[in-house]
Amino acid sequence: MSVVLVTGCSSGIGLATALHFARLGHDVHAGVRNVATATQLTEAIEKEKLEIHPVALDVNDDASVWQGVQEVIGRSGHVDVLVNNAGIGGGGPIEDVPIAFVKDLFETNYFGAIRVTQAVLPGMRQRRSGAIVNVSSIAGRVAIAGHGHYSAVKHALEAASEALAQEVVAFGIRVAVVEPGVVITPIFEKARRFADPASPYRVHVHRLLLFYQMQMKTPSQRTWPPSSSRPSRPASRSCAGWWARTPGVWPRGGSA
């Protein structure tokens, strides 16, 4: 049994990952910004009577990250597996998106992952064991018009992951990157989009929106667990043993 910390577990991929680990019998700690509002998580725990411990952990806040990781260590002694999943979506053409929003993307999707990673690494190094899984995106491999800032953030996360894998391998720690394709989760509803009809780049924005609309019309990709039956397959592949068997990049496309 591994001690697993997953961030961004209020919904979507993070929720599915936490549930799957718990169903396998692992000691799961589900990080969320606000436990009181993480209703999907708490309802799933109650319904299935799973051993999942919700942890208040805001990846944008140094003190919250430190306190959250210490809570996990205090309860379970250490962290075997960290899944950096917390993130936000949104964006638009490079010229159209305010710098303030770009900073928000980096703060959560890049610096958030680095904060939690830095918090768990000392213990992993001491035990000379551990696995860190960074949930990136296919956008971390291919950048497309209208999605440049988000792609830049994911490229940054993948670069840091590749460097980190080389730095920590001597301590018995494995690092992996997962690159999902389009997965319809609440991140799409929460994402802030800059799609001005008068933009000189509107053709690119229109093409991108059409692509997402097509994905949302595909029944097998419409939703993410716990209600959908489809995503149990990619969720089942999110276990640390599969992800972290070999350090490096694990691309996932399609509905992954």
C-alpha cells in the first residue's frame, strides 16, 4: 500500500485518480482548495465508503502547501506518490490575452506543481524512494494557434519534469509526465477564454472552439467520472506503478 497525495481533486481527472487509488486499497490524500465546497469528492467518499482523506491544499499558497503536506505526513508518516494534477484552463491568441491572466496560468499550472514537489522531495530523498507524476497535456508537446500561453505553461512543466527526473534518479525517485488529449471535465466550464469576435486572430479562435465543440459532441468523451463509465479505463492506468515504472514522458492522446 502506497501513501498517495493527489492535488486538484474536487472534480475531473484529479477526482477520478483519487477514487481509483482508493479502490485499489492505497492510502489516499485528496488535495482541494476548500474541503467544504468539494462536494463531488465528499459524496463519492461517503457513497463508496472509501479511505480518502480530503486535505485543504491551495497550490498557489506556500503556507497552504506546507501545511497540507505536513498534515499528510502527520497522518501517514510520509508521501510515496505525488500526483500534481491541480490546474486551470483558458487563454486565447498571444496578443489578446492579458499578462495578468498568463501569470495566473503559470502560478497554478507550473509554480503550483513546483511548490508541492519541493515540499515532498526532502522526505522522498531521505527514504530514497518515491514517484512524482506531473499531469501535463498534449499542449505540452504541440502548440497551436489560440492556445499558445497554455501550451507555454505545459512546455515549462515538461521541461522541469525532464530535468527533475535526471536530478532525483540517484535518490531512487521516479518522475513521469502524462499528456492527456481532450478530456471534457469542469475545467472547460471554469476556463476563462479570450475570444473577441473582432480579434484579428478570430479565425484561429473559431477553429479551436469548433474543435472543442466537436469533442464535446462525442458521447464517449462527454464527461469524466464518477458518473461516466468511459473514463474508468484511463483512470485505471493512472496508478503510480504504471505511471512511474520508467522515468520520462508518457504521452496520452485521444480521450486519455
